[in-house]
Amino acid sequence: MTDLAVIGAGPAGLAAALAAAARGVRVAIVDSATEAGGQFYRQPASGLRSRRPQALHHQWRTWERLRDGLAGSGARFAVQFLTEHHVWSVERDSDGFTVHALLGPEQRESVAVRADAVLLATGGYERVLPFPGWTLPGVVTAGGAQAMLKGGLVVPGRTAVVAGTGPLLLPVATGLAAAGVEVAALVEAAGPKDLVRHGRALVGKLPEGAGYAARLLRHRVRLLSRHTVVRAHGDDRLTGVTVAALDTRGRVRPGTERYLPCDTLAVGHGMLPHTDLAETLGCRLDGLTVAVDDEQRTDVPGVWAAGESTGIGGAALALAEGHIAGRSIAARLRGSEPDPAQWASAAKARTRLRKSAAALDAAYPPPAHWSDQVTDDTLVCRCEEVTAGAVREAVDELGAGDVRTVKLLTRAGMGWCQGRVCGPAVAGLAGCELTPSRRPFARPVPLGVLARQHDMATEKGTS
């Protein structure tokens, strides 16, 4: 039994754990990776013996402070770091919370972590929008390319196109170029005017953006703004992509298509929050994000949330939210009323960074008419091999009016990922608003694990 279970070892989870532990809270950090850091501070495997991992990272000094704080916690305060623990469910009862996690790479055994309180720092995942050829080998998500580079010190190919929309494309393109990949183009759906409209809220981002722009110039990466990928080409693997210019309404401008040869396409259209665990606990959502108060508390007593699950905003915002949550948790578990003055600077940063995040979200929307380029034979749900044509038929001919009905009629979203990958695409093709899909488990669970859980519950109930 511990005081606080922190689910997620990214910036938000680490900041919260250290803030709470420094005030006497016993903390268990539960994370699926083998090292702390999350996606933003993803570390290469120790066996790779990386000499300069800082070359692949932004805000390295901040990471060093977090890492050193975690490493020194054993001597000063109680932080237990549980690696390769894949959380699939969190249960609440009269005595607190039980975090259920599958162990190791095989994920066939489940363990339980008991805690008085829970912090959800579960991060986010990439929005995937299909287009003809997107299932070819050589097409990866932007975050996937970044994870390969940071975690495996490998590149996905020799010649790459980085495409989609959003600020993640910049570090991916510059990171690949610095690693020796020829980046043929950075294809960004947004245009300069989209950023200018939100210039006041993005003033603090100008130095960072200028740094990325300088690196793009240094590596001679061509920027194609207000462009999009309309097709990926190849038989057994990717050989090139066709890109085209977009008009002000987000439609492809006929006659602007051009072919770019490449063996890698890293594509992404922003991020979405991970809210599965919050939903199963009954936490209120605000649209697609977990709703929290000024202390980062959800409306479920004993449950806090911080980082991307409360709104996509980047590492700096996650650190501020995590610090506030950790201090609030420490006070609440002691039975005292928290003093917001103790985290005033973090709260000020949170307000500023949330405004910047909202501006970035508004400046980098997916192309409004992206689905116009999706042909009927394009796979949308890879798990169940459901095509765009099947989704359109469910809507136009069978009367489906929401994502759930489309799922029942086509099986889109019933596969291994449970709609996490194809959900936004199905919603867009169906003309429906993307809404959270409440799932009983946050990840696939072997039937044997569920059977053992049932047997244990039955024995407990009869004893």
C-alpha cells in the first residue's frame, strides 16, 4: 500500500511525484516503459551506450533535474518506480484505489498496486488520418519516427518527407535531418497567416520556432506550407508521395500536385488526450479532455490529472500542472487545505502556457476537407480491414448517424487498438463529431488474466 500512485513517468508524472514525495508522500510511479521520461524525454536503451543523448532532446537541463531528483529520491524521500507496468484498469473502493498492470514485454501476468490517491499522467497519442497508400511500409507517424530516433537511435529511412500539421513536425524534421536523413520536404497544411492570427498568444514560442527555422535552413529542408499529402506511392514499400497545395478553405487546388521521391513518410495531424482510465473511474470530461479544477483535481475524490490528458499543451505545461498536482495531493493527504500561494509561479506559467496551447491548436487544425482525398478502397480501420467505402455506405445507405452505429455496421474500431487509431478517421468520414469512447480496459488484456481476477474476486467475496 502506498499513498499515491502516479500513472505515467513523463514530465507531468515526474513533476507531481517529486513535488509530493518531497512533502512526505509515499509515491509509486507506474509506467509501461523501461526508463522514465515519457515520449518527450524518451531515452535510448542503456545497451546502446549513447554518448550524446542530449543531442536528440529539447530542454535537456530540465530532464536532468527530473532524472537526478528521481535517482536521489531513495535517500531523501520515498519514490518507487515500477517500470514495464502496463496499466489496464484502475478500481476505486472504500479503502482507496487499485491499479492493475500487466508485467513486462509479454504482458501475461497482472499485478495490483494499492494507493490512497491516484494521479493520471497518461499523456496523449497521435491523430491518424488516412489517405491512399498510408498503409505502405515506410509510412510512419511523426511521433513514431521520433520514438525510433530517440529510443532506438535508428532512422526509418534515407530520404524522408515529414507531413501533416502541428508543431511536432518541426522537431521531427530537424531531428531526422541532424541524424543524416535527407528530408526532401516539410509539408505543413497550415500557412503563415494561420500563425499570425494568433501571434499575441504565441509570442513566447517565437524563440523556439526561430531555432527550428534556422535548423531547417541549415539542413536545406524545403518548407511547403499550405500543402498536404494526397497519395503515397509504391508496391511492396513506399517509393514517393504526391503533395498538393491547399486553398484557404482546406481543399486541394487542382493542378498543384507534385511528386516527391522518398522511402519514408513521417505524417501526423496533432495529438489527442489519453482518457481511458479517467473514463473508467467516472471522471468528468470536458470535450475530449479530463476536466480538472485549479488544483488539477478531477471530480472523483482522490483522483488528480495532469499533462496531456487534461489538454494537449507540451512538456512545459505538463511540468507546471504536475507540480501543482503534487503539492495539492501532499496537502490533501495530510488532511489540510492547500495554499495556492505555494504554487503561484507554476499557476502563472500554467495560465500562460494554456493560452499558447489553445492558440497552437487553433492555428494547426487538420485540413478541413481531408476526407475528400480518401478513396473508397482506402483502408480506414487496419485491424478489421474496413475501407472508407464501407464507412460511407454505412452512413449514406444504412442510416448510421454516429460512430458507434458505424462501428456496429462495419466493425471499424473493434480490433486490437479498439478505435484509438481509426476513431478520428471514422468520425471524419461519417461526418460525426469525435467523442470519447468509454472502454472497460485501457489496453488489451489476456483472458487468463481476467479469469484469475474473477477467481480472486469470488474468493474474496466468499471469505
